[in-house]
Amino acid sequence: MAMPGAEKIVLLVRNSLVTLNDALQTGNFTVLRDMAAPGFREANSAAKLSQIFASLAAQDIDLSAVAVIVPQLSQAPGLDLEKNMLHLKGYFPGKPVQINFELLYQAVNGRWRLFGISVQPGMPQAAAPRAEASGSTAAKKKN
């Protein structure tokens, strides 16, 4: 797989965060899980994803604005051809809260599928604890 273009990167990020927002709003993480890469699905049940993102859900953050705001990448997209992985890190600007994200995609049958997700609301450019789910491990916390 080749590095996706800028428009495709925006679509990947938006689709992932809109799907996460739907899961947070409904409490149903099945679609988020089912749309992801096989390794992510194997490592994370819908119930486990609900637990992982419980603190984000408790903050009652509405991520729907990501559908219209242009994401800003805080580092260049990374492509690991050996592992067929795409790494994206950035944020959606907003006041008083910006949405920081770190996403990992795996190439599966010619399509980028979510393999890891970390989303954190925060003050612009502020770091805070993250909720994460990944296909490589069941769940982990980063510092």
C-alpha cells in the first residue's frame, strides 16, 4: 500500500472519529469494532471498548464537529511498509476543547482498517490521559 493522499487521510480520520462518536453517544461499540482490522477485533470486544472509552464517554464530549473541522496533523503521516501500517497523529482545533487523536491503520485487502485509536479532549495543545484501544494489545495506557 502506498501513502494515501491528503484527502484520503482526512476521510480516514473523520470516519474513525465519527464512528467513535456514534459509539460514545449510543453506548454501542459494535460498529467501531466491526469496521476495524482483524487484529483489533480479536483484541477488543464491544464491551471492552465500552470500558476503555468509559472516561471519554463520562466527559460527555461531542465529537460530531470532526465531520466539518479540518484535522491538523502534528507529525507527518508514518507508513511502515513491512507491517502495512499507517500512523496518524494530530488534533481537531476547537475552543474551549480541542480533540487530540492518534490513529493506527492496517492495510487489509487493499483498504486501511483501524488498528489502534487514542482520543483525548484537552485545552488547545494540552496533553491529558488518553483512552486507547489497539489490535496489537488488548488495551494499554500511554503516558
